[in-house]
Amino acid sequence: MAKPYNHREIEEKWRKEWEKHPVNVNDGKKPKYYCLDMFPYPSGNGLHVGHWRGYVISDVWSRYKMLNGGHYIIHPMGWDAFGLPAENYAIKMGVHPAKSTAENVANIKKQINQIAALYDWDMEVNTTDPDFYKWTQWIFVKMFRAGLAYEKEMPINWCPSCKTGLANEEVVNGKCERCGADVTKKNLKQWMLRITKYADRLLNDLDKLDWPEKVKKMQTDWIGKSYGAEVDFPVEGREEKITVYTTRPDTLYGATFMVLAPEHEMARGLATPDMREAVEQYIYDASMKSNVDRLQDKEKTGVFTGSYAVNPINGAKIPIWLSDYVLADYGTGAIMCVPAHDDRDFEFATKFHIPIVQVIAQDGKEIENMTQAYTQASGTMINSGDWNGMESAVLKKEAPAMIEKMGAGRKTVNYKLRDWVFSRQRYWGEPIPIVHCPKCGCVPVPEEQLPLLLPEVESYQPTGTGESPLADIEEWVNTTCPVCGAPAKRETNTMPQWAGSSWYFLRYVDNKNEKELVSREKADRYLPVDMYIGGVEHAVLHLLYSRFYTKFLYDIGVIDFDEPFTKLFNQGMITGKNGIKMSKSKGNVISPDDLVRDYGCDSLRLYELFVGPPELDSEWDDRGIDGVYRFLTRFWKLVLDNKDQDVKETKEMKKLRHRMIHDITQRLENFSLNTVVSGFMEYNNKMIEMAKGGGIDRETLKTAVVLLSPFAPHISEELWRELGGSDSVFHAVWPSADQEAMADEEKEIAVQINGKTRTVVKLPVDIGREEAIAAGKEALGSKLSGNIVKEIYVPGRIINIVAK
RNA sequence: GCAGGAGUGGCGGAAUGGCAGACGCAUCAGACUCAAAAUCUGACGUAGGUGACUAUGUGUGGGUUCAAGUCCCAUCUCCUGCACCA
């Protein structure tokens, strides 16, 4: 009788051994492979089984790359510890965020260590560590000097619950991404990052990336590049012109009115005396609307300014309106309206009785009473002066140049991407290293004075006034100008959580460097990230910001690559019952701790993968873990019972072995990790059957152990030693499949009549077509009747007799 | 509204256009046991038949094909993202 599988004993034994003698060592010769997890923010709730899955996936991949290719694996872990969640948690618990963060880090680290992943804690980083945020601030100073960071007063997204401004990317359906409160507008002086300057590169370089198409598309849509023209409309009786942006310059003749956003700088001035009161009222009302209201009120509202503009193409006098369906911060904040060919303009024109002029023939004709806009750019131009008879689709492309030629505008492109609102009116973040000097203006803190430490403060609760809690600390705020020495004030806003996470992956490989963010030598050797694993929720946040930062650092020569993450994998979410997201408030959080205790780390690792395809969401159900535990127990017994039997390898065993190598490797390469686990079960069953039959050879068992090792490291290491391995299984070489050894001599072939399987025949694989069909017919016997119309033979697959 | 993904047994899920339901969970029966657990063996889409078998079956309706879960068209439902971006 073999000794029973005692997961606790084995896992503890190898955990200690690996701690003493790490299996992943850098000898300076091996090729590197950088496999990265999105680092967690250390919340007080600890890890649940969903977090585990991501870390298991990355560790399996890391160990596979170690075995297959002999890589030195860079697999670090750190803490995204600044920001709202950490601060909100601290406020709730009534402790200082630094303290609660440290506690949470310690707790989660303990949990992460249960995964038995290859994490190299020497590389650990923490975004709240001054040695780390020194460089977060350093990047900001560099951006400021490059003109990429600037101050601007404007109405920004404001979360009344978190009491801070938010970036565009942090507003989801008009609500705060973090807390779900309705986002309002607030006029604040803000630090902005000019990410829009990188819009084209961020868009074009997506082509270089091995990322899920979904994420690429989300970023493409978010950047939202469009081609069109700016057209200048003179205001009647005045010097000024109103410039609009349009993607449909072909419809210029159909512009019968124009609309400005209520926030447009010319909005007030355009009001004629009799309209002044109504215009003021409308502008005021619009300013009071929250994002949610603005999204929900689909019904168009608006007010006529009393002024008219002149359509530069035909001299038509057209009324100028204000409406909040025009966005102030996109394009020029003003549009020309072509009700015949735009749904929104049509709705507006209908409501306010503005003429509708059709300029593209629909189905070859002009429609008498339009009931809806014809929005397609296909058809012949009508009512369009010189442009009559042209094809709309052609004109759409040519019109910008034509308009430019006549001096009425210019060809242009636009992006939906907005500059990044970078200030937060909160305590728990990196202080923005800027001094406001009455004489010199905004002056960055000199680099040698960084880090600018976040001061201790008595009340770190948000003030809600639009000022950060730092503003109350006079001895900190009052300073002198680094340039002229005059009394000056420090910037009191802090950076958003994304600041540290936008570049942390660069720091891991040189985390103790006091002189540089990362040494060029180490960057060249270990970066960029080869494989990045995490949830899809950061598609237009962290993943976009990181690309922006990386491109900037490339531009200033810190690194020699301009994309941070070569390959990206998005794992699905693990939910509770009925697909409900795990959360403490719903009480459906499943902690991995008990499962590790009862079933072991190896079982949980396997089960995390077995629950479903890694890229899809999966509902967690504890019961299934018994299945993988049984598998490990059966495999354990198989190996121990047969390791000393000295069975001679047969052709069948060799075939089984190579098929196993082939199937497992292929599924692994395809990232189909759930079917890798089921594959192990399948081959285990086959090996058990074989062992019962006439025994099983040692080589096959050893191969199975190596294949299993990235998934269930402890049991594999133990069995490897039982099989005579003197060194770690992780120093073994990933086996490769021999096609010849896998080949069958005979194959079972389904024999069909009219596409329905009637019987099965066993045929040599190299049989000819005629013999195969003859054998098939013979096997069918009397089932075959009628006239044979056609005979199909697909070698190794199927015989189909078509009969009438 | 637009874009993307998904719909397969009681459940999670497998299937380069070629024998649908691998693998696992649950369930049922049997073996072992004084008994239970564990373990082992077997059954397990639906309908009919003692039976070998027959019919039917991958959201719905059409189509292409010798052959469709897989390809095409239409349609329904669910999920995700974007959403007045001119």
C-alpha cells in the first residue's frame, strides 16, 4: 500500500524547501520572460477566489515559460496603495490610511503566499512608499517641463460623495466609477495632462499589440478619431465668426441653423436684447444639470439667441440657437445643423419649427414630407448649387479641401479623447510637486528635492470645498519659490490613483535604484512586460494611461520601447451564485483560505482553472472542487503504485505519452486552461486503465508529472522526487511531442447513410478510398438500400453513402 | 440606438464543417462495510422498445452542404462596452 496523499504535509514541505532554494533563479544567461499581474490595491476585505484565479493563471503561465524555453521569470507583485479606496476604507475604520494600508498589505501578502506562486518579493513595490512616489512626482515634473501638464479652470466631473474631481474615464454612465454616486459638474482649477497630444500614437500603435480585440476596440472607440472639416460661419452684422466642426461637410448646403453649447464662450454675447433673459436662464439651467440628468433628458431643449449666422457656401441667413445637446468640450463646441440628414438636428428642427432642406436624394428622389432624417452618406446631391449631381460619398471626402480652398474653413480631425483631469482634492495621494509663485507662476519642485513628502495631517477627511485637506496645513503650504525665493504657496491637490499604476511595472526590475526611475541597462534587459494578466475593467483607464506614460518615458529617453505590455490576457470575473458580483455587502464572498486548508493549494489551483474558460465570467460553486481533489488522489496513487514496477515501454504507452504531451501543450498554448485540467483527468483515467491492463512505464509517469507541475506544483515536486528526480521538477525540460509516435495504425471510422451514422468500422489509416468505401458498405450490410448516388470518404474521418 | 460576446443534459462545461454532450459535479444502482464515510464498478439528454435498436435533440425560423452546435440570412433572449462626439 502506497502512502496516502497528504496535501498539508507535502505542501508545507515544499513551501519551505522552495523558500530556501528558489527554483526561479537569474543566472544572467537565461532569456527573460516578464509575466505580470495587475497589482492589487490592498483593501481590507482580503482576497476572494476571483482574485486567486488571476494569480493562478499568471503563475501557471510563468512556470510553463520556465519549463518550456528555460526562461528566467520576472514575476513581481506590489501594491497600488494610494487612492480613494484605501482612503475611504481608512475613514470608515477611523484609522490613518498609512496604518490601515500597511495592515492590509500584510494580510493580503499572507493570502497571496498561499497560492505558492513564483513571486519575487525582492522586487516588491508600493506606490505610497516615498522612494517610489519620488519617481511618480519626477515624471510629473518632466511632463510639466515638456508642456504636457498644465493648469486650467473649467467645469469638471465632480463626485459629491468622494468629494473630488474625476477624470472622464472615471465616470461611468454619469456615475462615479468608485462609489456609484451621480457625478455633477464643478468649476475648478485643475491640473491636466495633455494625453490628447498622444492620441494618434495611442491609436496607431494598437496594431503592434497582441491584445484581445475587444480591448483594442474599446480604446479605439474611446480615442474616437474622426475626419471632417471646420467651417467658419460669419455672424450677421458682426465681426465675429463661429467655427463649427462637422464630419459631413457634404451636407453644408442643408445647414438651416446652428447650435452652440450653453457653455460656449460666445453664447451670452450672441443674445439680442429681447432674448437676453431667456438665454441667461437657459445657460443657468444647463449649468445646474448633472450628468445623469443630461443623459436621461433625451428630449431636446434649446433657446434662440436672436442672432443669425451666414452659411458661407450659399449666403443663407440661419438662426443661432443654444442647446445642451451640443457638447462644449468636443470639436469647437458649436455645430452646423442639417436636419434633413442628422437625427438629432431633425428632432430639434421639428420641435422648434426650423426649415428642413434635403440635400442628398434618398432612393434617387427628394422626399416631400420627411418623417425622419436620412443619415446615410450615399446618394446624389440636390439643392446644393455647384455640388448638385455629385455623389455624397465622394463629396464627403473631397468637401474639406474644397471648403479650405474657398477660404471658408479647413480640413481637420477630431478625437473623443479628452485631456486627463489629474488633480484630486483628497489627502491620500502623491502631492503634486508644484509651487505657485506670485511672480514666476507655476514652478516645479526641483528634482533634487523630490520626493515631496505627503505631510502628516490631523484631519485627512475630504473637505468638499474643492480644496484638498492639505490646504489647511499652513506650515506646509507656505514655502518659498524655488526660482526667485519669494514667499509662495504649494499646490495642495494630490494625484489620482492612476499616477502610480501608470508606470509601476517599470520599477519592479530596479526597485532600489535611488538615482534613476529605472536604469537603462536593466530596462533594456528585463522590459517590457511580455504578458500582462488582469481584468477587463481597466481597458480605457489603467491600460490607456500606462501606454501614455510609457510613450512619454520613451520620448524623454528613459526607456527604449514605447508600448508597455506586449501581450495582454483578460481573465473573466468569478461571481457568486446567479452571476452576482462578490462583495462583502452581499455576503457572497468566498475566501480561498478554508479551501486551501481543506483541499490544499494544488487542488484549489486546479479548480480555479477548471470552473470555466479563463476569459469568461464563471459562477463559483464549491462542490466541484471534490472532483479535482479526487483526480489528484488518483494520480498520486497511480504514480506511487507503479513507479517501481519496472514495466517495459510498449508502443501503446509511447503513443499515449506523446498524445498527452501534444494535447496538454496545445491547450496550454491556446490558453484553454479549463480543458488542460480536463485533459489531465482524461489521461489520468487512461493511464490508470493501462496500469490495470499490463502496467505503465516510468517514463510516461515522469512526463505526466512534468506536465502537471505548472498547475499543481507541490504534488508534482513530491512525485518527481519519488520517481527519482534529484533536482527540482522545475528544472526539468518541457517534453515535446513526437508526431510519429502519436500516429495510429488503425482508426475507427463512422459509416453514414445520408449523413446519419449507422455503424463504425476499424480501418488501417493508409487504406485507399475504394477499399475504405467497400469496407464501409460491407459493414452496413442490409441497412444499405436504394440507389447509391454518391460516396464520400474523408480519410481518418468518415464514410458517407448517399442513397435514394 | 451603435458595437462586441454568448445561448448545448439537473449543473459547470467539451467538440480543426465529419459518431453532439469529452471531463467533472449532482443523482441512481451495485461492490466493500455491523453501519456510515472514503474508495471501486456501472447507469445517467428526451420519447418508444425486454432487447440489439429506433426516432428525436445544441434559443427560434429559413438556407448552403454528402454532412451544420460550428458557415450564411432573419429573429428572440441574456451579458459587456459605448452612448446626443455633429
